[in-house]
Amino acid sequence: MTFEERVAKSRTHVVKLILPYTTNHIGTLFGGTALQWMDEVASITANRYSRQEFVTVSLDKIDFTKPIPAGTIVELIGSVSRVGRTSIQVKVEIFLEKMFEDGRESAVNGIFTMVAVGADRRPVKVI
């Protein structure tokens, strides 16, 4: 399988409804909740790429460009952007959709570096 085919096959989509228990005192999604969701999507994406165990080792430049209010829908999309010897970089984007309007816009994006680990939790080669 080519790199492009593996990237396409591992692309991950998760859709969530923003409910009040995920928001802060001004009614927008907690940044920490967004990061947790993004980390989960990055982990799933890396696993789907090579079917190995991965741990998060770094987050690069997370940009929060739009507030995400309660009562909206978000789609998180994870896509492999680079594969190293023991690591995979995954770009994760969160798109915001209003429930009763067409269209969507980018709200959050960032790069997660995931490292493949063996049973001893030490780095192993990405296969």
C-alpha cells in the first residue's frame, strides 16, 4: 500500500454536539476539552495508519481561531501529515457548524506528534 493510500485509509472523522457541560462560564467549548478530543483523534489516526500503540509526545502550535458555542456541531478530522522512524505527525482540525445553517468554518487546528511504543513503552519503529 502506498503512503497516500495509508493516509487516506487512516483519516479519522469524529462529530460531536456541543452541550452545556462541555462549555465554560461564557458558553463556549473549554479549550482543554477541545485538546482532549483532538488528542484522541490523533491517537486513533496514528493507530489506523500502522495498527501500533502510540503515545503523544508533543503538540505544535494549536490555533483557536473561532469560539465554539454551546448548541453547535463540530467535526474533528485527523490526517497523517508526516511519518518518521518512530513517530507520526497528525494534523487535527476542528470545524464548526451551526445546527440550522449550511456551511462550516475552521475553529481549531494543530499538529500532534505521536510515537510508536512497544510493550515496554519504549519507542519502536513505525511499520
